[in-house]
Amino acid sequence: MVYPDTFEGFQVDGSETWTTFTKREGQIKPKPFGDYDVDVKILACGVCGSDVHTITGGWGPKHFPLCIGHEIVGEALRVGPKVTLIKTGERVGVGAQIYSCLDCKQCKNDNETYCRHQIDTYGAIWPDTGIVSQGGYASHIRAHEVRDSSVEKKDHLLIVAKHWVFPIPDALKTTEVAPMLCAGLTAFSPLVRNGAGPGKKVGIVGLGGIGHFGILFAKALGAETWVISRSHAKEADSLKLGADGFIATADKEWNEPHRMTFDLIVNTANSSDGFDLGKYLSLLDVHGRWISVGLPEGAGQEIKSNMFMENGCLIGATHLGSRKEVLRMLQLAADKGIHPWVEGIPISEKGCAEAVMRLQKNDVKYRFTLTNFDKAFST
């Protein structure tokens, strides 16, 4: 079997030309292959809002040229000689994070997405190499290796090669599971960390890629689930996805009938324009929680203490989710037969451009997955 030293992929050269994807062969250089590494031949990759924020420059300057994509499903093509938990030929997933030290307090407490040394799947620089990590709009991706000195000291780090490479249950379709690896996890983690389940009332702000996963997983966990949106335009979709109720903030005094009735609200909104945060917080019960996962560009909302004194509610945010949460999410999706709304687009220069442009315009219900990688790449 051939193991390529360089990968093929579709790259963007700068934020000024963010809709122009150029296919490059032999120019995407991964970090050196190590004993604990896994090479994955990519079968599909979801298209995330993070991809658009990155290449447009909305989240600030990035390292170009860049191959984006961090909702990756593929086949384990090669495993390092010290890898014991991944087998060649296994269908696996890689999400938005590809490295953490696994030795700090955060990593040891299943909070590895908060590791100070974490590395994003694309657009980050591998230490000691200067190599920029490249993402899933490509033929292959390489999972990280652990430092040998750390392995000698900490037996649990022997699982590191599989730590950011996740086995995919057979019941899940490749095109449907890909978006779960970022958008799905981003919705799932705050739900389970904040007690969503039977007897709880959960609100999902915003029905987009992350929000629609919020409905699916909140319902699968057993919570009463409501969608909170600007208008009634997405009410029918919300109910089809399983929501128990719908609130449109365009309605007069929209918050009054629901004051202090929610245990948890997960904010997935991608914009804060015209956002009356005080009214949203008024929906929460005493010590209820408002958790933001969306990352709008711009200054965001102004927060004042009097917004949450009346009910003592708590404001927070979460970042991705742990390996344990990924595995639990994937198994829940398999057990409950969860089917996200996903549109497939064959990967190509044209297909990549179409996906990011339509996503920026919110012209999607509710996720894209790039497909046909076997036809696009020669290796």
C-alpha cells in the first residue's frame, strides 16, 4: 500500500480570494510521521461555519495558503508502530482539535479542549516544525504523536494516537456523521455538561447547523426542547426536527409567557445584531444557565449585572467537547437513530466554493458534507 509523503488538497491563498480554491498536488506537507501517529485517507468532510470565518478573515489573520475542514471521516490508512488502539482499515473521524498535551490538569480531567497547548486541526503551527496544520478538504490527514518522554512517565498517554481519532459506529452514515465531529459536538457538550435530560426544559437559540443538532441531541437526551428564533420562518423545520415548542422574538412581549421556565438555554446564534440579551436571560429559572457556543464576529452583547440578578442565572460558554463526550455522542446517535439534515456536495474547486458561499448566505438546511473524495484525488 502506498503512503504519500505529501497530500493533495484544495487550498485558499488569502482572505481577499476566500471563494477561490486551488487544487494542489504534493504541496501539502504534514508533520513528520511518528510512532504514535495515524494517517487517515479522507472519505468525506463537513463544511463548518468556522471554515467561512477563517478564510474570510472574520476571526483575524490566518496562516495561508490553507486547506480548511475539520469534520473529517475517513479510513485509517497507516498506523505508527506503537499504536495499539487503531487498526488499518477502520473507519474513523477527526474533529476540530488534533492535539493536546494530555498531561496538564485540564487534560487529566477530561477537559482537553481547554489545554493551553491544544492545536487546531487546521491553521495552527506544529511546535518545533513550523509546519501549519492543514484540514480535511484534502486527500489525507495525519493525527498527532505524543512525546516519547511523556509516554514513559504516564501509561495513560499510550492512548494518545487514538485520542483525536474516533471510531465511527457502523450504524452512522459517513455523510451524516461528519458534521457531528464539530457542529454536533459543539451542541452536545453543553447539553450534557449542564444537565439536559428528563424533567429539564432546554432552549436552543438559533436554528442553524449547530442549533439543529441542539434539537436532535436535547430530545435524544430526554429534555423538553424549545427553539428560540428571530421569526416564525423556521418554526415548521423546528417541529419536524422534534422540538416541543417554538418562540419567535419578533412577536410582541415574546418573553413574558415563558419567564423563569427554562433550566438551560444554549445559544448557537451566529449574529448578535439586535440581540436583547436581558429578555433571553429572563426566560431562565433561578440559577438557570445560559451557555453560548456561537462565535459571532464583532463586539458582541453588552452585559450588565441587572440582566441576571432577578433570577440569579449563570452565563457561560463551552468549547468543542472531550473525547469521552465524542464517543458518547456518536453512540447516542447510533442508538437513537439520529439523522441530521445534511446536503452532500462533491468536492472540487467549484464544489468547495459553492459550499462556503452558500453557507455564508445561510443557504443550507442545515449542514453540508463534501463527498466523492475518491474521484477527486489520485492517492
